[in-house]
Amino acid sequence: MPLVDTAPSPPAHRGGSGPATAAPPPKAPLRTRLWAARWSYLYILPLLALLLTFVVYPIFGSLVYTFYRWNGIGEPSDFVGLDNFRQIAHDSIFWDSVAHTFVYAIVVVPVQLVIALALALVLNNKKLRFSAFYRTLFFLPVVTSPAVVGVVVQLMLSNFGDTFNSWLLDAHIIDTPVDWLGNPRIAMGIIILVGIWQTLGYNLVYFLAGLQTIPEEINEAARIDGAGPVRTFLHITVPMLRSVGLMIVILAFIGSFQVFDLVQVLTNGGPYFGTEVVNTYIYHLAFGGNQAAATQPDVGLASAASFFYGLLLIGFSVLQVLIFRSIAKRRAAGRG
């Protein structure tokens, strides 16, 4: 006698021919989730307090000063409305300083990232001896004050500039002596070179951290399959570093846009505003000086310039994110 399956058949899925899917579990209320993560919020509370006290509050506190013409002494009383913003928007020196800042960032970031990634690949090799020493060596400029670095470079060019000129003249590389910090283009080039060297360690550490997240088994499998170093780098390392690399690029640009100490010490924004960047421009407006448009301190004008520049940076950062997301979507669509 044949056996007959008497087990009840599963109920048909209403509204379609496919199998029924389990409903997702209900989401916990917000109060429950906050209470479950209470220790996490407690740990970040000191950082949040410092951020609110020394970053958020000063930003919104200085917004009031943008509507006044004020030299920083006493209480502001000369209300000018939006005149400070209009003056900044029509100031050619401000736009020149914005251009110099962008030139600095656009040159420094790509060169620095390429060098940092190459060094990270070398230092991440487990067969390299004294790798910890080399990492410390490349990171040392980061922990050195940019102002100190600027003073040392300025002293070197002041004391040995003629010696450098003599070497270059003897080698027939130049025909006339070079005024290292008196020529705007050469001075800007020196600032860029020193900036690349001084902040290289940040990106080097970021790339090293990203490389160490790549499982070694993947690289070993690629070597077994016959992939060389170049193919392994292009088809394994680069794709797996893409998300980390996006953050490194954004952080590198934001850091480059904040250049100040190096320029202030080396050239003070000169000669003839040739190396003036936005932060030195704002500094000269707030505290006076002969490198800015105002010879007397004007905190209101400096605050307006700071907010104006902040809006430009926010727009540029949003543009970066949108561009990188668009590239990622196109690559994902191409693979699909």
C-alpha cells in the first residue's frame, strides 16, 4: 500500500504566486533605543560639551558681530546691516585670497595623497624591517608646530638663500639670483612644498589604517592565481580602499583650506598680497595690519568674511560628496 503524505500543505500566499515572506520585526520606540545606547551617549558627552562650548557657540555668537562695524573694544553699537557682507563680496583682495587658498589645496592634496599612498604601501609590508621607526619618522612633522616650521624655513632662506643662488648660478640653472620669498609665485611654491611635507603624516596614517583592514587572505589568493603587484593594487587594494579614500580626500581638502600658520609666519600674506589666503585675510581684518584692506581692526568685517568663506566651504564639501556618490553609482551600475 503506498504511503500518502497527510501533512497539511502550507497556505497559499495571497496576492501572488510566490512564497509568503515573514514580516520584519517591529522597530523599537525611540525612547527604548536611546536608553539602550545610554552609555555610548555618556562617553561622547565630554566631547560634545567641548564642541558646543568652543566651536558651535563661538560661531553663532560671532554672527551678531557681522551686522556691526566694531574694532573689538567695548560693545558694538555701529549697526551697518549687511554692508559688511557687501564689502567682502566686492573686495578683490578677498577673492584673490580665496583663489590662493584653492590653488594651495588643489596642488597639495593630490600630490600628498599619491605620496602618502605609496609610502603606506611600502610601510604596510610585513617584511620591512624597522617599519615602526619609519612611520614615526614620517609622522614627526605633523606633531611639529606649523609656525615653528615656518620660522625654520624662513631662517634657512634668509641665511642660505644666497648660497642656494650661488649653487644654481654655478650649475647654470638660473641666470639671475632668486628672491625666494619676495617673488609671489616662488613664495607660493615654497609654501605648497612645505605644506605637503608638513601634513603628509596625517594621510599616511589614514592610508595605513585602511590597508590594514584588507584581509591578507585576499592578497594571498591573488598571488596564488598569478596576479602581480600592479594587478593586485588595481583590482584589490584600490576597490577595497574606495570608501576609506573618499573620507581621506574630503578630510585632506578641509585641512588644506584651513592653512594659516605657515603663510602667516613665512610671508605674512605678501608680497603684495601674492600669498594671502583666506585665514590670513580674516586675521588681518580682525587685528589690523598692512596686508589687509583695513588698516584698523574691524571684527565685524572679519566675522562677515569668515561666514562668507564658511558658506563657500560648505558648498564645496557638498559638491565633493555629490560627485563621489555619482561616480560610485555609475560604477555600481556598470558592474550590474
